[in-house]
Amino acid sequence: MLPIIYSDAFLLHKTGFLHPEKPERLTAIKTALNAAPWADQLDWRSPTPVEDRSVMEPLAQVHSQRYIDGVRRLAERGGGYMDADTPISPRTYDVALLAVSAWLDGVDRVLETANPAFVLARPPGHHALSESGMGFCIFSNAAIAAYYALTKPGVDRVAILDWDVHHGNGTQAIVEKHPQIAYCSLHESPQYPGTGAEDERGLHNNVLNLPMPPGCTMAEYAPAFVQQVMPFLTNFQPDLLIISAGYDANHADPLAGISLKPEDFGVFTRHCLSLTRRLLFGLEGGYDLDAISQSVVATIEPCLSW
């Protein structure tokens, strides 16, 4: 059984008419997973309620209290914008905290079972900086999960693999100074947010950025995985591999120019499984409903048969 950590509460983060990061992303994925031939092998789990766990301590390791309070106050006032792309609705603060809890649950589940789990949550997180949200992202879920994992027995190193089409500038900025966390990103360049240069290596040679030119297909991604991503991750020897699973590198996605197919993400997953079964997948971007749904199906399927 593969845990899917999900709640209908994640639909309550409202982004407004025509915003691409919409609640329907989750409902489309949920429908596709329930229609998969192996749907009976999925273990749907609700995230731990925020009031039943200490979310604030892991959150405060990554974000300043001023920023956390600012998100809360903006939501309490009825909402607004962190930046031009990042809306806050009345329930956003509560939903974003629950998303953090879901990612922490995912860490716990993977470490308990030594098997993969998938966090189907929103809002996404990899653009969120310590002091500000941006790019649809509120709290830096993957970075928070990595710091949290390092507090667990037997976890000395955590790696984050970010295959979202956009560079996870927030994640990198938060973890690049930490010798026990590695960050690897494949992302379209030039593309929002304009970060992620190849020569950025982190303070401990713990960052690998692979900018991919527009129009790339699996013909370019496959050798990048084999020749660069996998050696980088293997050399780091992580006790947990967190995957910022964005699906906007699909050819059908409206916000980018990479031309992957849904089944390509299954190939990526197999590469990761060859390194470890301690895989935590967490949803980031992906804005074409059919493409993101089929890509999540393709991501999960190898975990059930490997």
C-alpha cells in the first residue's frame, strides 16, 4: 500500500478566477488515481490536524516569525496578495499549515516503513523564501520537511530532487548552507524565476542545478538524469530523498516550454527507486489538468511494482 496524504481542506485555498494554481488540480489527480487499475493499493490518509502536532516549530526553522504572522494577518483580514502571482484567501493560512503537516506526515510515514509516500497538497512551496512567499508558494514545504527529517533517529543526510519546470529558488536559498541537505534541480532556462545557474554549487558542494533549454524532451532529460542527477544523489547517500514533484515540464503545460510526456515521470521515479525506496513525493506545479493527473499516475505506478 502506498500512502496518499490528502484532505479536501486543501481545496479551500482560493486563488481566484483563471489562476492556474487552482483547487481543480487536486480533484483531477484524485479522480485519475481512483481510476487507476491499482487504485486498491493506495492508502488515502488525512494529514494530522495542525492542532494535534507541533507544526510551528518546524515551520519556524525555515521561515521568520514576522513572515508567518504576516501570512496569518493577511488571511484574517480577508486576503490579498503576497506578490502579483501569489494570492492569499481567508483560509490560506490554515490550509498552508495543514499542507506543512501533510509533508511532515509524509516524512514520518516514509521513515517508519522505508517505502514511498505521496503528499497531494497545496499550496505548493518551492519558490517560498524565508521572509516572503512568491510564485504561487506560501511555505517552503520541501525544505521544512528536510529540516524536520534531520531531527529523526538515523537520518543524517536528506536530498531534495526538484523536477518542477521552474527552479526552486526558495528551497535552494533555504538549504544551500546546510551540509546535511543536498538540492538538485532540473528546470527550464530562461524561465521564471530566473535563478538556478549551473555554477551555483552551495556552500558544501551540495547543490546541482541543471538548466534545460526550452523545447527539451526526454532525449535531453534522460542523459541528464543518468550522467548527472543520479551520480550527485548517489555520492551524497541520502537517508531520505524528497522529491519536489512538479509536472509543468509536460508538453501540454501552459506556463512553460519543456516537452516531457506523462510517462517520462515514471522513468524518473524508477531512477530514484534504484537509489532508495525512502522517497517522499510532494506536489509542486503542473497546470494542465490531464497532464498533471496522468503524470502523477505514472510517478506512483513504479512504486507499487518495483
